Amino acid sequence: MPSYVLRISTTQFAISDEPVIEEASASFRMVNGTRYISYVIPATEDAPAVSTIIQINEKSLEVRRSGGIRGKVVYSLGEPAHSQLDLGFSCLNITNETDYLAIAQLGGNLSVTLRYKLYINEEFISDCEMEIMLYGS
């Protein structure tokens, strides 16, 4: 399976205009019109390894994590999506109200832009934007 470079930029505008950037080597496959990105963030001295699978289709995006962080977070265009994420020391109830999802794929490159309102434990946290860039290598 070819290798890809993945860059995920997430901005929580109530906290900062500066995005949090996550970069990793990843794998990519497409099955029946649904795109799947898989990657692992290795363990560090402060945190255990986390495996992630991102599932993308035209109306939703789902991020499933296992390892040091477990659970899934769902973003569903046009309707609130409820999820739960176990951080190991705390469990978060997450609701996302997604109002924009754009997917562009050209050859081995993929770009996804997502805008949503983030609620944690029923409290509004921030308007957010996530950009996923996947580059074939």
C-alpha cells in the first residue's frame, strides 16, 4: 500500500486563531466511495501511542481512535452528532454541529475542510475548523 503524508490542522477560534497541527505518515484506501485514512501517533514519554482511522464520505466524517485515547468523534453535515471520547483519565461527551464539509481529491492528494460548532459535556466550547491534507509520496 502506498505511503502518504498527512497534515491535520484544527482551529478552535474561541481559544486561538492559531491551529493545532498534527502530522504523520498514513495509509489511504477508498472502498465503495468512502475514503479511509489510517495513521499512528507513536508513544512519547508523556503519552501512549494512538492509532486513528478517519472515515470520510460526502455527508460525514468519523474519527476512530484506539490506544491511549479511545472512542470516536462523528461530524455529520446538517445535524448534531453525539460522540464519546475516553482520554484515559476522563471521558468526554462531544457534540458537533457541522455546517460545512468539502472534499477535493486529485490523483494521490486529498483535501478535506470541515467547519463545526464544538460542545463538550453539553457546554459550547468554540466554532472550529479542521483541514485535512493528504499527499501521496
